[in-house]
Amino acid sequence: MSNDVITQKELTHAKKVLSSITIFSQPNNVIEINRELRKSDRDFGKINSLVSKDVALSAKVIKLVNTSFFDFKGPVDSTQQAINLVIKSNLFKSVIATSLRDALEKEELGKYRAMYEEFWSHSELVSAMSGVIARRVGVVGVTTIDQALMAGLFHDCGVPIMVNQFSDYIEMINTALNGETSAIAVENDRFDTNHCDVGYVAAQSWALPEPVCQTIRVHHDADIKKIEDPSARRLSGIVMMAEHVTLAYGSVGYNSMETEEHWVASHMEVMKELDLNLSDLQDLKEEAFELLA
């Protein structure tokens, strides 16, 4: 990125927020994985599927596979790749055991359960739709379909971090999760940081691919032409489009009164990058309806 590189001040504030947080896993997922791991005939395909839909578990697995314990050469390119590398190890069982304890015992989870349910659902759906769009428009550079799925899953990972750090951030959940461009300015003014910057720093600490990290940071900024890396630019467009078509079905306070023409007009760079028109957008919404039904 050029003139949109995160500043040292922004980085410092984001790291300060990140230093004392936890993203909780979805309890039902962790319980189901733990149940499967205790079987003699474990279904690793099922475990893989459950982990890949959970932001917290995916982050822990990716971070784990990037440690010296696994001595993996080069960065992990996808959540699936990371899961396949660690799923049969004793360390993975420890990750699940810790996540299960946290999910069931942490008082904060009960306090913010409704927010987490919305966050888990939103992240999973945007991830799935990102995959649909990536297969339709194609990827460029080093980007892969798996990275599109990963970017969709992690794009709002800064939201629960902000909730855990700032007690009054819960008031902003709808604005943060529904892709409004105004969200970042409001968060910066109120908290001296925002969920995109915090998510970006978190993603880097988890060693996610750089195009994914950049997408997390800019997913509220429709002016994607200033992103120099073509992989990150394409990935950002895919996630923004995925979030829009997913939110069109009324989740997290999305303003369904906004016309498609208005969204397209305010996201022209996204439409150009993906080489889509208004008719294509309508088609994607039909696909989303089948996916989300």
C-alpha cells in the first residue's frame, strides 16, 4: 500500500488494544470438536470443517503452525493448510482443551453472547460468499481461493477485540459489522483506534498472508485503487462485495433501504476491480440467497 500505510501512532494504539485481549471460540464448535477428538474413529474431515468456520480456532491453529515446533518452510497460505498440518498433533488437542475452557468459563462470553453469535455467523457467511465470488471473478497474483475464504472469515476479527477492550464499544457493533464507511472515523475519534487497524495487527501477529492482513485493514474503504498490491486489491474487492451481498439479507442492522445503484455508485472501484456490473450484483445476490437459505 502507498499513501494508506498504517502509521506508527496507529500501530502503537492498535498493539496496545491487542495486548490484553482474547477472541472466544464458538462453544458449540469447540464442544463438537472435543467430542470428535475423543472418538477412536475420529472424523478429521468434520473437525477440519468445524475449525475452518471459527475465527478464534483458525487464528490459534495458524499461529501454532508458524511456530518453530512444526518447522514449516514459509508462511501458511490457507486455514485449511494449517489445520491439515496440526490436526493430528497433541498440541491441537491442547488448543481445543484451552478453547473449551475459555468458552465455557469466561464471564465475558455470557455478557456478550449475543454479539458473539452475530459475529460468528457474520464471519462464516462472508467467508462462504467470498469463496463464491472469488471462483466467479478469479484471483490475481499470489491470492488463492483459500485466501479469499480466510479474508472473509477474519475481516472483522478486530470487532470482538474492541468489545473486550472497551466496554462501550458494544454500542457500535451494528455500524462496525455492516461495512459502513463512517465506522472507522467514529471509532478513531472515540477510541483512538479502530477495529480494522486492530484486526490488521492481530492478523499479522497470527502470521496470516499479507494480502489477507491488508484486506482486513481496508475493508471499510471503498477506494481500493490506492492499494498497490494487486493480490490485496482483488482480495479487498472480493470481501467488500461478499459482505454487501451477505448483509443485504438484513443481518447486523444493515440498512436494506439502500438501493443497489447507490451502493454501486459508492463502490465503483470495487466494481471495476471485479469487472462486475449491476446485473452481476443481482445474480450474486441470488446465489447468496441460495447459500444463506
